[in-house]
Amino acid sequence: MASDGSRCLRCGEQFDYDDGACPNCGWSSAEFRSRGRYNLARPGTGEWGED
């Protein structure tokens, strides 16, 4: 997904997202993405088709 030089969204440590979890704090980009729309998908947030 990301190239070398990406930073952890939790602690800011530089690491390659393709390597898995951040070696400093354990944050995982794959887990972050798996929560759907980065865990922002909530009812009533203006999605198309909502009245």
C-alpha cells in the first residue's frame, strides 16, 4: 500500500506499511483499513440516498 517513508498514525514512527504493524507501538494499517472507511462510516453522515 504505502512506500518506505510512511509514518505510523499512532506514534509517528517511520515504517513500511507493507511490513505489517509498527515496530514501535504495534499499530497496524491493515487493521485500520478493515474497520471500513477508517471507522468513520456512521448512519446520518450524509451518504447518498439518505433522506
